[in-house]
Amino acid sequence: MVNNKTKIIETIKLLLYKETPTLLEKLDFENENVFLEPLLFTYFNSKKDNLFSTQMLNEIMQGYFVEKESLQLKESFNKEEIAYVPDLGYHDRKCKKVDDILKIDEFEILKSSHPLLEKYFYEFYKGHIVNANPIHNSVWKENHNEVEQAILIIKEHLPEFYKELVFANKRIYLHDNPKILNFTSIETIGILYFYVLGKNNLIYFIEEIIHQASHNYLYYVMFNKEEFFKIDSLTTIMRDLTKQDWDYRNLYGAFHGLYTVTRRVECFDILLSKNVFSGREKHELLGRMADMFPRFQTGLELLSLDEVFNLKGKEMYLELTQKCQTILKKYEKLLKEFDLSHRDLDFRYDKFCLTNSFETFLEKDKQGFYNIN
């Protein structure tokens, strides 16, 4: 992963040099964080759309200048007339700062979206974009305290995963549109995007940080896809291989699904084994573990591995599969405890319905029924 990160940094440096060599002279060439700025990836990936000029590149990098200059802003203003500048904060049309950066440990909560990111927000259903320009509003104020709690729990109880989290992730954007499914993008690598509904979202945030952050980490691991796949993983659609009409995913996305399910199962198992939570929160975490069963084997197991994977990819697939199967087997009794037919894409707490009453759950938990050794 370190070597892949180095390759990405070298690529960004080369792109910067070709785009505007004078800008490169203003940056600390040895500071890798400068060249891992997510908006840099987004800018270069947006070149094909011709929506922004090189002025935008200068604007997003101003916070990284070795010698500070007067702020210049023109293209960075979003629908709220606010310009977010990495490392500098949020500014109005007069270049006056109106809000500061919000940091939580190693991460930043985005208080407002950036024009470069807007193309990645769309409503998606069964493989099709149903709304390419949906409305979404930041809800950082109402939720950043719980996000902080989630991050610190992960740091304390999941230290190995936390290293991966820090390695590949920088920012989190929280919004209010549940039709924009939680996502990451290799084109904005380092940013996590979550919708938030209601209150009491601690376990939800823990799951989604593990889930989406694992996508960003796997982008680094599988940077050279040809090392893992014999066929084009981006253009190969799963239904063409498995004959399951419902499966609109490409092969690369399906592998991401296996990886992110396995990482959640691993982390949930640690949290449950340590008895980190009790009551409502333990109930929800157990429900989310039960929800991993139908998400585990969803198509890759039907493939001819030697036709699809190179040795490196096959070994990784088999390792993930065995690990996930072994852990889930410990929790098979959960399938009789939760009615998952009521769950939907919200994944709200009340969707993880017990087959018995919550009072019965508390009594069984008190007796140690849900303790997994």
C-alpha cells in the first residue's frame, strides 16, 4: 500500500507540473499530505468535463502554500455562496473567513460541500441514476459529536483498523438526503459521504466509517487492478458471469463488497467480544452483524476463480471468504433473533427488528445469551 501511495503522489506531482509548474514551486515538495489532497484528485478527474479552469487548482491549493499569499477566490463558491479552502477554512465572496476547519482527531468534518464534489452526488437505484442533481444539505452541526465518539471508539478498540482508516481517509461529509446512498469514490479518494437521519446514530456511524473507509483503503491496495484480475474488472458486469439478472455490479465493485463486509464482520466481532456496548447500542450492533449474513455471499462464489483472478487476487478472495465465514459461524444464532425482512436502505435502528420484545432481549443479554467467546 505504501508503494501504491508513493505512485499516486508521483502521478499527482507530474500532473501538477504539466498543468501549472509555477504552482508546484509554491508547495512543499517533500510533504506527502499536500499531494494527497482529495480535491486535487477531484480536480484532475474533472478535466474531462471542462467545468473549471486552472484558477480552481490554484484556489484549492492556497492553504498549502509555503509562503502565504492574499486569498484569491472565484470558482470555489458553492450553492450557499461559501468557498471551502483546505487548511484555511470557509470564506465568503469578500474572501472573509466565516468558519473554521473542524478537526476530530486525524479527520476533518466538512461543514459545506465544494463545487468540485457536486457531480458525485446523485440518487441511484438498481444500477441507474434516477436523479443527477439532488438537493443535499450539510448536517454537521447536529451530528459531529456522535461522529467524534464513533472515531474515538474505533481508535481505542480497533487500533489495527484505525491505522487503515488514517492511512486512506481524511474527511467526512454529512448530509440529509437518504436517497444519495453512502459512498466513496476513487476520484475523491480520502472523503467519506454519509446521509444522516434522526438521532442516536452512534452505531450507524461506526458501521459506515468502517464500511466506507474500507473502500478508500482498498483503492490503494488494488491500485494496479491487473495484479488481481485476469479480466477487466471495471467493464465486466457480474450478471454476465453469474446469470443473476439482479446483479448490476461490475466485478471490481463486487470484490469491494466482499472486502467491506469482511472488514465490518471483523470489527463488529471485536467490539462484541469486548462487550463495548450494552442495551440499545448492543442490540443495534448485533442486528448489524446479523445483516452481514445476506451480504456475504452475493455472487463472487459462483465465479470460476481461475478464469477471473490472478494468483494474488485469488489468494485475497479466499482469505477474505474464509475469514468472514469463520467469524459469521460464531453468530449463526442471531439469524433466529432478528427479522431482517423489515430492513431497508435507511439502516435505522428500528429496522433491526427482534423476533422477541426488547425486554426479552435485555433479559437474554443479562443471562449472557449474546456473549460470544
